[in-house]
Amino acid sequence: MELSQRVEIPVEINRVWESLNNPEILKQCLTGCQAFEPVAEGEFIVVLLAKVGPVKATFKGEVKISDVNPPYSYTLSGAGKGGVAGFAKGGATVNLAAIGDNSLATLMTYSVKANVGGKIAQLGARLVNGAARKMAADFFTNFVRLVCDDPDGELEIRLETIETADLEKGNGD
């Protein structure tokens, strides 16, 4: 599964960057996340309860941050095992850019790639891709709400999908 999207966040870039590097905020953004614990600089142990169609499993794994370019970009990569349900691995490249003359808003662009195996993979690509896309959308929507201090969901959040052709032409930023 591959997905590239962008979203405008009405806060300045440094606040978005700090939030992207805060394990507690990341934990709150991941639906079903039971643990997001630092084990080393840029490395975390994650425990996540996920449901894909009829399969529900607790995945345990690692997440690493690399290619760090503060406050503009980094790469998240991870892998986890969910017992008999199978495994998941993937990553996301996140890019930030200040918007406007006074830079009080940030454009966040991200590309997510994920693969699964085992019982989950047997559910079929359509179901797995749908669940993965929903998980990514929920994560980034939750992230924007937390960064903008919008617990009541009053802020309109529009996740805009970027087509692969736009990325190849350099229009993803």
C-alpha cells in the first residue's frame, strides 16, 4: 500500500516539528496504540491493537526515525509482529514547509508505504489497503487536532491525496 497526502496545519513549523518528535503526541495519534516508548535516540518500542476486517491483533514492534533535517523532514520506519495475524512493516517520509508571509501555517506532506504478511495479507489487498489508508488518515487527522488544540473537532481538516505523477513532477511540496 502506498499513499501520499498533504495537509495545511494552521500553526507555525517549529510547533509542528516539536509535535512530530514527541512520543506522547505520536502515541495519542495512533488509534489503538497501547505503548510508544523510547528505547534510544530516535528509536521506539510500539504496541498497537489493530483491526483489519475480521482480524484483530496486538502488534509489537519498533519504530525508528532517520534522515532527520529539523524542522523540515524526517523518515519513520517500523516493523511489528501480530502473532498468528501476521506482520506489518512500512514507513513514512514527512516533509514540512512554512506557508505564507508570516509563516504562521505549515504544509505537511507525507508519503506512506506499508506491507503486511500472514493471515492479514490473506484478507485481500482491497480490505488491507482500505484499513491502512484509514489508519493513516486517522493518524494525521488526530495529529492536526492535537497540534492545533482542537479536541472538539471544530477545525476543518482536509487531507489532500497527491497523485504519483504530481510527486514525480515535483508538485508534491
